[in-house]
Amino acid sequence: METKLLTEFYHLDDFRGLNGYKANGGYAMLAKALKMQPQQIIDEVKASGLRGRGGAGFPTGTKWGFLPKNNEPRYLLCNADEGEPGTFKDRLMMERAPHQLIEGMIISSFAISSKKSYIYIRGEYDYPYQCLVEAVQEAYKAGYLGKNILGSGFDHDMDVYRGAGAYICGEETGMISSLEGLKGQPKLKPPFPAVQGYLRKPTIVNNVETLAAVIPILRDGATAYRKYGTEKSPGTKLFSLSGNVMKAGNYEVPLAYPLMDLIMKEGGGLRPGRKLKAVIPGGSSAPVLTAQECTQATLDYECLAQMGSMLGSGAVIVIDDSQCMVDLLGVLMHFYHHESCGQCTPCREGTGWLNKITHSILEGRGRLQDIDLLLRVADNMKGRTICALSDAAALPVISFVSKFREEFEFFVREGRSKVKGTTYAEMHY
Ligand SMILES: Cc1cc2nc3c(=O)[nH]c(=O)nc-3n(C[C@H](O)[C@H](O)[C@H](O)COP(=O)(O)O)c2cc1C
Ligand code: SF4
């Protein structure tokens, strides 16, 4: 069942504006937080076990604790790039509740003693961008941003920065470079942004949903937050459900929710007459699960990792038996090849070759040995690059080919899709 710690008021049209937000408890937690010691807030977030909702699931309180203990300026950077295919939860949050994100960011900034924060929003998100800009202006006028916020002596400024449509600018160090006006290319870690980030100063990068989750944690306390989910994956999470499902959309459920319940109950099941074939459980970078595996899967970091996949950004893409896995892999490989920033040879060349080989199979020019070549190229791309995009391209290939090999072999032998019965050209033109 949906459990709405973050999304309770999202159905109200006026929740977007300051008045509607305040009428439903908005900014009450900011007032409470400003009377606390910053360390108390960090301790509460640590105790809640909140894990970053941007993809890697790193514990938020622990990340905040990495900031050096000196008086250097610190920055908070909200990652609103949301480029992972299948993910559209941050967009909902920014459209329906921009003040919730702003409140979560001011509280988090107070906790980490940051006087300046940025929201880096994906270039294509025009309407959410407008919602955020309006909300930031409203927050300044109401005294929630600027000097001496609510008479507390705490000063904080916030800017909204628009990206230019590059997936790689969602990677935190690429995002920092982009914000600095440089090419959006990732940097080797360490140093991690918490030690040396924006303008070489300590910087915390957190996802939209992570920062908003600080509000219910402060409101209800860490213990109440931990009532949802599991010991290692506590709380609720928004899942973006898409693909071959009747009711695609965003659903907030407790972590460890059964994957099949999300599809069948919240999502209303599959289209009439269709059978489940596979699910990509955590955005396009997550290895695909077969229908059989889906029956065992729960939506938490541990279960999906044990199954060889990942929770990632929480984008659940449902694939029914009308879909051709070779065709789907072609779409993914085109994406990763296009989005590789090109700095690392295994990624630049590897994504290019994966795209070429998959498309040569799709276009009827494949050889049986190309199927193993896909696996070999993917294997050589893992764990050898500056950022995780290379792995994100390689892992889906390995799972698609190993779990649906007969579809790849059929395509090579017959020059057409086993599922659709048609050639690639007939499928698309
Ligand atoms: C290629 C790539 C793309 C990423 N895109 C996003 C993104 O769009 N949004 C996001 O929040 N995190 C993204 N991340 C993860 C960020 O680097 C970072 O881990 C995250 O923003 C940290 O926030 P969190 O701790 O709140 O999850 C991406 C990572 C990689 C490697
Ligand atoms: S892994 Fe790919 S995207 Fe990441 S830095 Fe290297 S070339 Fe760029």
C-alpha cells in the first residue's frame, strides 16, 4: 500500500504555492530545526538510516559527517538532473511541492553550516524549473531565505541552475564541473566532493528526494521513520513505474515493498492478455530481472543487490511478452554511447562498440560470435573508469544477453525478432 510521508498533499493544487504549502504544515520543520543544534539534526538523520535516493544509496548522515571540521565555506548542491531513463519522481516533487524541497534544503544547509546552495536542474525540465524559481522567490519574500532566517541569525542563499541536457551532468563531480562553467566531465575520486567540491570547497551533493526526506525525519523522529522498510533500507521511497503496465506513475511505498505488488496493485497489472517477461528495477543502468526473479524481489537495496541488480533511482520499467529484448538493448546502447563524456577509453570505445554490435545484430548483419563479443566488451568496461557510466552501460548488456540469449541467437540466425517476427526496419519504419 502507498505510504505517503512525502507525497501526502501532492493531490492539492495549491500545495505548489507558499500559502497552500504553509496551510498543510509547510516550513514548520524549518522553524523547529533552527532552534536545534546543527549536530542534533545530523544525528537524527544518521539515526534514521536515510540513504541517498539518487542511485548509489549512500547513507546521508554519514556523507554529511565527512565534511572537514573547519570554517571553510561549504556548499549544498541538490542533484535535480534526473537523467536516468525511466526516472521521473524528482520532476513530480519539483512540480507539486517545490517548497518541500526548498525547506529540506534550508534545514540540511543549516545542519551542515552552508550559507549557499544550488539546485542543478535538468535542462529539459522547463515547467519544474519555473515552479522552483517562483518558489525560491516566494521563500525569499517570506524570510525563509536570505539574511537572519526567521530571526535565527542563520543566513542562506539559494540559486536554481539549469543544465543543458547531458546525462553525465547528473554524476556529482560532472555536475560540479558544469556548475563551475567547465565541461560537464566527471573527476576522479578521491577527493570526494564533501572534502573538495564546488570551487574546491567542501560540498554536499544530495538528490531531490533525499533532501525532502529530511522533513518527515525531523517531524516524526528517526525511530518513527525506521518503522518503514528494513534495518538497512529504512523509510519510504518514490518509485517511478513505467513501461507495459496499466497505471504508470510515481508511487511512494515503504522500502522492501514486494516488486510484484507495486506492479499488480499500485500499477494495476499488465495490459489484458499479456504476460510479464522482465523488469528493470532501478533505472536503465540496473541489470534486468526475469519474470521468475521478480516474484522473489523486494524493493530495497539489499534484496536487489543480492539478486545481481540494484535499486538505483527507483525507476521500475515493466517489460511484457510483446517486447523484443534485442531491440530494447539497442535503445539502451544508443543512449549510453551518446551520453559517454569520452574521457575514459573503456567507456568511450566500449559504449561505441556495444552500440555498433547490438545494431549490427538488429540490422541482420550479426554473427553468432558477436553475442559473446558483447559480453567480452562489457566485461572489459567494468570498474576501470573515472565514473560509473561505463559500468552502467556494461551491466545491462551482461544481464540482457545472459538471461535472454535465445532471442539474440534467433535474431542472428533469422535476421528478425523472435518475439515480433519482423526485421528491425519493419519494427521501426
Ligand atoms: C552517470 C551517472 C548519472 C547520475 N545521475 C544522477 C541523477 O540524475 N540524479 C541524482 O540524484 N544522482 C545521479 N547520480 C548519482 C550522483 O553522482 C550522486 O551519487 C547523487 O546525486 C548523490 O545524492 P544522494 O546521496 O542523495 O543519492 C548519477 C551518477 C552517475 C554515475
Ligand atoms: S566513465 Fe564514461 S562518462 Fe564517466 S568519465 Fe569516463 S568516459 Fe566519461
